[in-house]
Amino acid sequence: MKIRTNFVTNSSSSSFIVNVGVRLKDGKVIKYEAFAEDDGGGVDYGEIMVDGDIFNRVAEADSLNDLITILEQSVSYNYADEDEFVTSDHRFDPKDFELYKGIKKKSYTKEDYMEAEFGFKKTNDDLDDGRSVPFSKGIVIFDKEIRKKASDLDDIQSVIVESTCTASGEFFERDKFPGLDWDGSGNEAVCVSTREMDLKTQEIKKETKSKWD
């Protein structure tokens, strides 16, 4: 699955967020949020990609550590400039465990990132430094939480990959919003696609929800 965040040159806008995580046997969901870096004008500025074979790789994991590593490395980010997409493949860097080891937040979302960038609260590690990616903090928190709540692979019920696409304006991409046509209101359209694979049966359940917000 490839999710690209396109440049915006008209009155419409769009953004993409991916959540990757697990459902524990007790029903608790632990996940991290992946998103493209902002271009300084409120527009996602790059492309987020989830490995197309993520569930095949998950099915072959033989330990909790293997599973966690697969999930943390399953999302990649390509930075974009005004002329072309840079093809370098940025993934979570294990060095970030040391960089963000003191983080005490329970999550790190796009809203946190936007607040840091546009609320003038950012620190040097809030933005992409060419080695890391904007969602590195979220992965560090995810890693801590899952290892705290699960001791082995048997504690994991399923793996979840959820992609959310939002768009507003007349020119939103209709193929990303099944059953929706622009209502002329300028409101925001939201499409959420969820895939969840049961680790025991390897059955994958798919669900897509679209709405005008």
C-alpha cells in the first residue's frame, strides 16, 4: 500500500495519516501515528508508505521482538521538495531510542507536531533532521508501551493498519472517498480504511468508512 501526500495548488487540501499497532488479548490497542512532515504552510509535504507485505512479514514473526521491529520498520517516508520527490527511503532509526529516551508523553501525533512547528514551541528534535522522521517520537513511545504491556507473542491478538485520508474543497479525490460526492459545503471529507489481521488465524478483516465532517 502506498499513500502519497500530494502538493496543494488550489482551494482543496488533503492529508494522510497512518496508524500501525496491535490489539492485545485483553482488547487494549497500542499504536503509533505516522504522518508526512509539514511544508511550513499547513500542507503535508512528502509521501507516507506502508510495506505492501506487512501482514506476510507479521505472520512469519516468531517472537515479540521480531513483531515489534517489523511494525516499527513497516512505514517509510520520502521527503518532497518543490521540484520533485527525493527517492531516499527514510524509516525509523534505532538511534532515536537514545535521542528520545526521556520522553514522558503517552503519544506523539500530528497535532503535537503542528503545535511544535506553528506554536513556536519546537525544539531541535521536533522536526526532521535528515536522519529521523517526524513520527519517530511516536514509535519510541509505542515501543515502550508495547514492551510494558506484552511479555511475549502470545499476548498479541492482532495487528492493525489504519489509514486516514482527509480532504476539503471541490477538488478532493473521489476515489479515496467511496460513496461520497462533494456536497458543495466546503466541509471536510474523511475516509478511514482499517485492516486487522488475527495472529492466530491470519484472517484479515477490512473496513472502510467515509463521511462528511
